[in-house]
Amino acid sequence: MEIKLSVILLLILSLIFSPAKLPYPIEAFTAIDYCELLAVESKDVDFLSYRGAHYWIEIFPDDKYEEIPLGIGSLCYPKFTDFQALEPLSRELACLLIKDENSNVIASGNLTNYVWRPDRVEVTFKTSNNMTLKIVESFTSPNVIVAKVILRNLERKRRDVEICVYTSGSNKAFEHLVSYDADRDSILYKQHAIYDHYWILKIVGFGESYSHGIYEEYDSLIRDFQDNSLLNSLDKKDSYSKALVGGIGYKVFLTDRTEFYIVIALSYEGWEKSFSYAAPILENLESAFELTTQAINKYLNSVPRLECSDSEIERMYYMSWFTLWYNTYQPHGYWKYEVITPSKSWNPWPIGGYARGVWLWDSAFHALALRYYDPEMAKNQIKQFIKLQREDGKIHREIWIDQIWPRENSPNTQPPGILTLTAYWLYLQTGDREFLAECYRAFKEFNEWWYKEQDLDRDGLCEWPSGGDSGLDNLPAWDLGAYLYDAVDLNCWLYLDQVTLSKMAEALSLYGEAEKWRRKADETRQLINEKLYDPQAETYANVMIKNSRYPEGEGKFFKIRTIINFWPLWAGVATRERADKIVNKYLTNSEEFWAPYPLRTVSKREGYPFYDDSPQGYWRGSVWIASNWLIIQGLYNYGYSELATQLAYKTLKLIARNNVPRERYDPETGEPTGAYFFAWTAALYIDILIRNIIGYDPASDILNLKSNLPEQISYISLSIVHRERKYKIVLNSTTTLGIFKKNQPLLSTQPVMDVAVIDDNYSDGRVEFEVRGKGILVIDTPYENSLLNVYVNDIPQVLKTDEEGLLRIEVEKAAKIVVTISHDEKRYTALIPLLLVISALAFILYKWRREKSEQK
């Protein structure tokens, strides 16, 4: 009886809380295997890591060799790999030597198949002794790497082979210690590279090894394996302190195939810690790879869900989210929070081999994307810099895992303003006043530091300490020395910073300080327009300050046109007239900055060596997504919506046509160059797509959509959680915009119009929207064929819904729409749940009496 009653009560509740009409058909959410969707078969994408890991693997570190070592690749580590040694931490992290029945030792093979996925890499080799070797490898946690090795015999007869699996460190490392743990049949490796690193190498699938060996060099290992058929096992461990190579040997009777696992675990805290990381994986190796697949798919299924008619754009959206996941490091050393670096993937200079540190303006861009998924992590990217701020107010340019760089007492930094603006947007999104107060204090002191330390001529305009501090490292504007110029970009950053500090102070009820910052911003804007605008060239330009190196240059404009000429658009400093001239004369001119793949960072007219679109050119011509993003925002600010949308779309397609987000792009060919999995490219791709194209801004208190869908995209949708309410935004080219709440239709417009959802809760008897544009607003109500009170710009009307509950309102330009339910309608709808309860209780009473009578 109790079970039956429970079922009935559940049915009652479902009836009471169900909508008054059937929902429109909406596709149910289904989990997607993003690891399969993002798979790549290009050998260019050969990096593997895990969220939080301090290590990454490069599968093919030496492309110059025709045959590739039979192994899982090289182990890399921040700063050590990039600057300290210019070498991987381990060039051969786990490689194989195979000795066949004819005593031929095979150490390499020809690549016959390669597949990269976010969760694993699959590599297949063909060897010269008629075997194939397939290796499937994956990080299964930040500290554990697992590889499954399948060795096939193509001769179809039994062969007696010997296999040696070895690991080695970097020849340039400061200290090595290699030993063998007989109880756990594992090689133990210690290497000092910035910190001490302890890793273990264990083989599972062969039983006990028959030998092991420790050597000072790779050639000694090869000779011993070749000559003795057994690895040389030495006795005195103390003598191995300088050893570079350790290996384990196995004898295998190979018929058709054999398979085994390689497990590597790493830690800073000693070998026992490494074994503890490996223990849960060793218990169930068969499912080890699924752990990573599940972790990545769970993450990608939890970011804002996007569907797009352009499959390239949709795929790169999820690849961009994966890029942020991939480049995340756990806290350690100087990293006080979970941080995102530009890219774990290492390439030698000039392709992108700088340190994998945390950079000031990169971190702000990363936070712009993180706020759509994890606002707390976004805030931590900013707090990381505040935590280490110098007492005089300076915020550091780079934070490496082990130190401040360039050095703690240097003046080197990066643009002010971008952290401030991002922090303010995060406050608007989260309402975190404690975070706002912390940021206001820090960025206020940082802005003041600039005028104390970097206004060398005391004219109210500041100079960069070096070109690298601008973030535009080798821009021609810095060729003579960045410190010699009142810089357009820097002072625009400072103006934007002051405007935002004023808003922060007002939000904190510091009204006197808010007014002070407003006055300072007005002063900065006036100085930029008076002193940094070249009327002859009709653009903004740097001006040389008084100096002893070039005394004849004082007061002269820098004439080489670069991307910073457009910073006044981004900051909102330019007058309308000047903005028009800059856009029409320079930005959209194909001989200047507009390119087949815009935007160039130096005008094409300048020619070499100022304009250099080669990979070596760096900021002397290449397309950088950060500068494109800044200019897109500036164009929208000045009302160039069509041009801004065109540039936004071209930027998205430039990124999406490649396998992964890259550091920069050739403006003439679109070819990518620089680091792979570049985080600010990924982050700004996400922000452009969500905020500029779809029009969703998480900083808005209400759901406020300003969509700019280009005609090339026929359909796009985004599922979000805004202020703890679930919405789905649907755009069909220039035809309709639809908003759904909890998978129920809420409203649509024809054509697409700007929409603000002020109140969408019918339970309080009203809904309220604002629309901007001309067309039809269709409101989906729970009331079919009902008369509803409607206020359009405060003018009352009574309109009737159709048989589906749809209410159609014609909008001429802009309208505030309020829909209220009439008194009778509210009374009627309020009675429905009560009537359902009474009916259900009567039914329960009837069933209870009937059962009682049957029992008697």
C-alpha cells in the first residue's frame, strides 16, 4: 500500500509542477565523445599532457631522422626544456630495443600509422626485422603515464626475442641518479632540473625481468645488450650517481603477438610518492585509458554547449576548451593557484620556444574564456599576480614556476588595464565584493606606479621599460628603444585602466576616489589626443621624448605604421572623426593592414625589414589573435558592427581551418606558425564566438543578447547557465533568434534583434523583455487562447494568444514589453494544482477503502 501511495504522490507532483502545455520538441542533451571528434592524424600535433600536469610528452622530438625511436617520446618540463637546458627532461622516457633471433638489435622503425586524440596517442611502427609495434599512450592523471605496447610477428613462426625497455635523462641536466628496485622490479630515476624529479619505470605483462642495467651513456646500453644478450647488472649503487640510462630486459617467445604495459609515475617528493601515484592505475590497467577519456569528455560536456552549421567552427570551439584544460598546471613553487600558461607544447625559437611561465596579459585573456565555465578559476588567474605584487605597486610581467622574471627588482611588466577590466567583468558576473576590493587596491597601486616610475619626462604620458613589456615584443615601434617614446598603446591602456578603476571605486562606495579616477582618465584622454595624434598622417603615433641618444628626435612622431595605431579605438580615446579616418584610410586598406587573412600587425606598405610576414617576423606582420580581438571590440564600440562582425568571422575561420589553436598566422596565406595549443588564441576564440557573434555577455545582470551572426553561419546555438537559470540561445542566420528556458520556448524574434530578458517567471504573474530592432517578437506563454494584458513602452493593450499560447507583438524600433496575466486567468491557473490535489486525494481514499474491504 505504501509503495502504491508513493507512486501516486509522485504522479501528482509531476502534474502539479509540469507546464500548462506540452513543451515544444527540443533535442535532448546527449553526451558526445569529444575525444573522437577532435582526433587528428597529422604528425605535427604530437603533444600529450593532462590538466594539472607539470610535464608533457613530445612524441616526435627529432623529425630529422627517417626512422623514429621505438618509444613514447620525450618528457618536457617548464623553463628547463625552454631556457635552462634547451633539452627535454628525458629524451627517451620509455624506449624499446628489440633483439631478434639473429641477434639484430632494432631501436627504430618507420612510422606507418599515427592518430592523436586529446586522451591518447596511437603510433604504429614497421621494423626492419619484419615486426610491427603499436604503442597506445596516455596521461591517466597529472603524474602517471601509461603505454600499451603490442608487438606483432609478421613471419608467422615462433621467434625468440629479447626486449629492453629503457629510460634516460637529459645530457645537460645537473644531477642524475639511477637505480633498480628489485622488490618492485622497477627502474628508479632521479634528475635535478630546477627541482628534483623522481620517476619510476615499471613493465607489466611479462612477469619478472631477467636482467637490468644502469649506464652512463646510451651507447654502453646498446653494446651490452648486443654483445651479452643480458643487460649488465652492476652492484655498487653509489657509482651510478652520474648514470644517464637505466633499462630492464625480458625474454619473449613470440608467435603471433605479445602485449605489455609501460607505467611511468613522476613526483617531486621521492620514489615512494611516485609509486603511490601508480598504485591505483596498476590495479586495473585495462581501464586506464578510459579514465582519461571519461575525464576529458566530462569536462567538454560541461562547458557551454555549442552547435553550429559550420562544423569547423564547432570543432575548434571544443578544441579551444581542451587547449585551456591541457595548458593548466597544479599549484607549485611560485604558482599559488591552478594556472594556465601560454602553451605546454614546446618548439625551438623562432617557432615559439619561450618559457612556459604565466604571463600578465595572457592570463587576463585566459580568464575571459574561463568565466563562461569556471569564474573562480578565472579570478585565480588574476589573483596569482596580485599575490606577488611588489610593495611599490608594480605587477610582474612573468611568473615562472621557480621565480619572478625578468627579475623581481626590474621595472619589466606588461600592459595595465587588461587585468583590471577582466576583474571588473568578473565582479559584475559573480558579485564578489571581496575580490573586487582586492583587485581595486592592487590595480590602483599599479596605475600609480606607472606615473612614478615610467613617466621619465614628467609630461603625464608614460613610456614602456622595454618592447617586451608592451606584449608586442619586436614591433618596429621599439627598434630604437621603447623607453624613448610616449607610447600610444601604453597610454591607451592607462586610460582604460583609469576608467575601470573609477567604476570599481564607485561599486565599492568610494565615491571620492571614483571621481578622482574619472578626472585622471579625462586628463589622459586629452593628452593622448593632443600629443599622440599625427594630423599629417591622420593617425595616432608614438612621440619621442627628450633623450641623450637621439636629441634631434625630441617631439617627432614615429612614422612606421603598426597595429598600435588602432589602440585608441579599443580604449575609446579617439574622436568619431579620427576613428573614421583611421578605419577607412588604414584598417580596411589592403595595402596597409587588411590582408587576405586580417589583420597585419605592421602595414604592408612599410616593406622589409619593418614588415616581415615570415615565421621569424613575429610581431612585424604576423596575425595575432590578441590584437585582432582588441580591434574587434574597438570597432563594435564605435558602431562599425558590420566590419567588426566581418573581422570576427574571418578571425574565427582563420583559427578553425587548422587542427589546433596556434600562436600566430601568416596574413597572406593563413598558414599557422609558433606554438601549438596556444591558450590565448583558444580563449579569445571562445570569447569572440560567444560574446561578439552570439551576443551573450555573462557580466550582464540580466540575459542581454546583442547578436551579430554573419550570413556565412546559417545556424548556431549555445546552452548556458545565467544567474543560476538554464537557457538555450538559437540563431538562424539573419532570420530568427530564439531563447529557451529549461528546454521550454521563451521567446523568438523575426528577424534577429537585440533582446534583454528582464523577468521570465510567469509564477509572479508577469514577464518583461526589452527588444531593439524592427520586426516581430513572439512570446511563448503557458496560456492558449487567452487574453493577456500587454504593455508596450508603458502603453497598455489586451492581446490574445493563439491555440499554441504564442503572443505576437510588432516592434518598430525599440520596445519595452511587459506581459501580465489577468486576474481571472491567474485565479483559474492557481486553482489547477488545488483541483489536482483534491482529485488525487479522493482517488487515494477510494483505493485505500477498496483494499481494506478486500482484506476483510
